[in-house]
Amino acid sequence: MESVMKTYQLTVSYEGTHYFGWQIQPNRPTIQGHLQEAIKKVVNQPINVVGSGRTDSGVHAVGQVVSCRLPWRSAATQLAKALNTKLPSDITVRDSLEVVSGFHAIRDSLRKRYRYQIQIGEVPSPFERRFRWLLRNSLDLSAMQEAARTLEGRQDFASFQASGADRGSTVRSIFECTVKCQSENDLAEGMMIAIEVEADGFLYNMVRNIVGSLVQIGSGKEQVQWIKTVLAARDRTKAGPTAPPHGLFLMSVDYPKEIYLIDG
């Protein structure tokens, strides 16, 4: 069967602990680097891939979406299986679909959802330590939930953008920002908290800076109304600290249904 260049969407999960983020860096292990190397081994030629978001060093993903164009002779679903034989065990291609030509993982995305995980307790869990920010003292969840709702809507989030990656516009729409207490893990100590943010796009370190600010409120260092002052300031120095990367997960990315026209 003749190989034909086609466009594919890959859904990739990874533990970011041992990687210097998504984007290729010289002489450093990255998710993009390993994925492109696996593709090269499978199709016998170098292929560039585009990820929906450039997750930082130590950040994880459940549903990172990747676009690429490559020659593949078998069914689209077999591509994921082939790639997984070439990838390290902490990177997995969950799904592979043939999509319309021209699909671009960044430009075509409609919304993304991130989750940040926190553990509250005196005893760190050896099973959760790479996936949760450990905080020793309790948090006021109701105050954090109220502040989180203030962040919803179309607003200027300049105060939550880290320096070094300025965008043309710092206005984004947050569709949902929630703070939830998860069921306790029998293998871990203390309370488990998840902060989830879904938006049409994110600024650099935006979620981690939001989490750090919500924790300031939850710990009683700031009042709920403070979050409005931070938004209005459009000044990163007015917001809370940046939460560490290991609690952050890229959960999912949504796209228009029109890209899924081809039955793989």
C-alpha cells in the first residue's frame, strides 16, 4: 500500500517530572523531542509536531493534543500503537485520528482545561508527591471558591502573566474556575483539593499564578475582594506567588467538530 502524507491529531498523556517541558531544547529531554524521535523511527523520516500548549518543566498532561502531517499506510488508530512501542513509559499516545488537512493544534483550539492538585496535611504522601503541591495548613475552601468565581468571564489577566512571554493581548475568557475537595485517598494523608480552570486560552504561567493567588486567600493572607484589585491592577507583582509546576495537569483541549471529517 502506497504511503500518503496525511494530517493526524494525537492525544498524548505524560508525566512531566523528568522532562524540561514540552518544547524541544538542545541536549535536554523534552516531550516534543521524544515524540518526534518516536515518529521518525516509525515512518523513517523526520517529522515536526505542534502541541496545543507548551507545558513547562515538571508539568503533566492527561490530554495534550498534537497535530502533525506524516506518511502512514495503516489505519489511523494503529499509529498510536506503533508510536507507543518507541516512547518511554512516562509518555503515551492515547489516541490517533486522521483529520482535515491544515488542522493546527494551537490555532484551531476552542478551549483548554487545566487542573491543579493540592494536598493539605502534615504528612507528605509518597504516592502523590510528584502530582500535588503539599500545604501543611488548612485552607478556607469557601473563600477560594468565591474568589475563583470572580475570575470567570472575559477579562484582562495581565496580573497573572509571568514575565518573559508577553502576548499581544492579555484578555482571555475563563469559562469555569472551580475549587473542589476531592475524595480522600486511602493511600495518602490529608485532604485533596483540585482547582480547575477552563478558558479560550492562557497566558504564560497563568494557571499557576491564579492558584498561588487563590491559596493566598484560602490561607487568610488576603480577603476575597483582593482578587478584584489584582485583576484591575494589570500588574504581576500585585498577584500571589507562582504555584510549583508539579501539581499542574493539562486535562483536555476542545476543537470544532468540523476537523473530524475523515473516518480513520
